[in-house]
Amino acid sequence: VPRLIWQKIAEVFGHDARRLAGMQGNHPVLTGWTVGCIEICLTHPLEFVKRTLQLQQQASALHRAASVTYSSPLECVVHTVRVHGVRGLYCGFKPFMILAGPRSAIRWSAYDALSSAMRRRSDAHPVVREGVCGFGAGIIEAALGQTPTQAISTKLLHDQSPAGPSRYRGLLHALRLIHAEHGFWRGFFCGLEPAVIKGAATNALRFPIYGALKRVVQRADETPRPLPPAHALLCGAAAGAASAVATQPIDTVMAQAQGLESARFRNSLHCAREIVATGGVRALYFGLGPRCLRVCVEVGLQFSLFEQISPLFDRWLDVKR
């Protein structure tokens, strides 16, 4: 279905559908889906630590009543493993795992569709094209995949944290309670504004930075070729680190807007003001260390895996035809 949608877009813009299938290959949806699932299995513990530290805000009544306050990422890991075991680091993992594939597929296929459309209709510099297309892909990904994923996961994590009430007995029980207490829109799409802003900004940085670094590595080649895994991993990690530092305040606001106390914030600006008023500007950067590490690994893996897996799917599926 997603492929047919991009083909219809191609017809509107006057492109051939095969070219719109992707810059890196002919099966961006399948490749993106696979890459997303592999990546989240490896990086979720870092997401857990980052999100837990971000939720430790003086603006939070739940946090002020908590019995434990983590002063470092290591303390968070040690305490969680001691109390809950290694499984504790995967709290909130199920919604990420279920939606990681669709979310990644949306990002890559949207980027490929927008990039192909822009190539046909303009001669923009590659950095400009990658930035604009990354911006658009980030908005689409955040609206359709990222917001519900992180809204559910953040509430699960917040519920099981030292500040949480520990009410959710599992994912299905959590979904029922979230819907009953907050409704569909406020429950599963809370934090949409900061999610869209963050998604647009991060992808508008990641794609052009990765593309620029990739071209530097490939400048001695007469024809482009997939980067070796190590080179793609390093280029992706550099792009991820830059985007993580630049968008950390937005990510912190999004965490508060999607937690158990999301209903008390009128909008994203009100949420940001509350955080700064009670904890200072420094509070916007809680969890920066684990987020930088997580995003470096995440983006490095996604770009390197995409470079390697895409040709494999192309050869296998094209032969099947």
C-alpha cells in the first residue's frame, strides 16, 4: 500500500514510479521496516535511561514525591537492574518494537519520494535537497509514527519509574486506561507539536550531514557506491550527534508533554515555561548524555544497515519477479 501511494504521488509530479522507489534501492519500505526493528532492539536501554532522566523535573508533582532521584545515567542503570533486572531497561519497549518498523519505513519511503520529486523539478544543491526532504520526511514520520509510539512508551515508563503509581499491568491494560482517562487524541497524540518540530529538525540535520560526509568519503570514486559498514556507521553517528545536541530541549519538552502529567500542560510553550521556571534552562538538557549516545548508535546503525540491506532486498526481490 505505501508503495502504491508513492507511485500515485509520482504520477502527479510526472515521475516514473521505479525511480521514485528510492535513491538507495527499489524497496525503501521493506528496508526501512527491517532497519527500524533491528535498531530499536539494540538501543532501547539507552532510550529508557534518557527518558527516565528527562522525567525528573521539579515541575512534576510525581517526581517531587518520588523515593529515588537519579543523579547520573549509571545510577539509573544500576538501580533499575537491581530492582527489576535487565528486563527493567526494556520498560516501554513493546510499543517501540511494534511501531519501529512502520515508523522507519515511513521515514525512508517519504524521504525517497520527496527526494525523487525534488530532483526532477529543481537543480538544488544536494545539501539543500537533503535538508528540505529530511524536513518533510520528519514531519510525516512524527505525525504518523513517532508521536503515538512515544506517547504510549513514555506513559509506560513513567508509570514504572520511582515516581510512578505502577498501575499498568501490561501494554493492553495500559492502552485501555490511557484511552479511558485521556481519550484517543490526548492519550495517544499528546506532545504532537514538539514531536513534529523535533522530527522535522532532526531529519533536516541528519540527512544533509550524512550525505555531505558520504560524498567526502566517496569523492575519489567515479560512480557512487554503498559505503562500507564502518564508514556508514561513523558518518551516521556524526549526523546523529549533531541533531541530538541541537534538538535536546525540544525532546525534553516532548517527554513531559507525553508523560502521565501531560493533561496539566495547556500546550508545548506552557510545558517549556514550567520546566525552565522550576529547574532552570539546565533542566531542558536532562538526559543529554544517554540521548547523544543513543542517537549516535541509532542513526549510525540505520544509515549503515540501510546501505547494506537495501541492495540485498533489491537482488532478492527483483530475482523473484
